[in-house]
Amino acid sequence: MVTDMKKDDNTVKNIGIPIKNPPKTTCNDPNCPFHGSVKIRGRIHEGVVKSSKAQNTVTVEWNYVIYLTKYERYEKHKTLVVAHNPPCMNVVEGDKVVLGECRRLSKTKSFVIIDKL
């Protein structure tokens, strides 16, 4: 006897990273790590949202320094990454976010936002 069990739309799955869960909203996005089927693996970064003009997509930037032994000085660098913005996160420009690496979602997207700081 097989019972037909439906998954509730508001259930939040554990993604295996010690962060707070998103607010209780309905999210039907299949690319959401909390409500969809995307798994987080690989690198986790923290950055600032620079652009949120595209639909469900944000550009995140983080800065880092590299020491040059020849000149005995530090050199500033920055990285721009395109990330998926699930509807349950609802981030805008200027927000500090945590993003995790996932499978390739499009030609340029390999990261998804997992927390808003």
C-alpha cells in the first residue's frame, strides 16, 4: 500500500551549514537551497551585493589583499561573482550576503545566496 505524501511548500530543509534559515515565506524556486533541489558544496564566501537588476540574479563583490615579496607591499584585489537570488532571500544592492558554491545554474552562475547578514 503506497501513501501519497505531499511535501509542504513551507518546509525548510537542512543544507548542512550552520546558518539561520530564511524567513517563513513560500518559495517555489527549484534553485533555492532551502526549498528546492540545489545542494551547496565547495567554497563559501561573504561579500556585498553590487547589482540586483537582473531577475533572480545578483552580482556580489568581495575584496582581498595579496602580498608582493618583491616590493614588500600589499596589493588590493576584488572578485565579482554572479549568484542566484532566491525569492525567499530578497536581497537588494548594498546588502552583505553569504553565498555558497553549487552546481552550474547557467552560463555564469555557480553560486547561490544562503544568508543575508
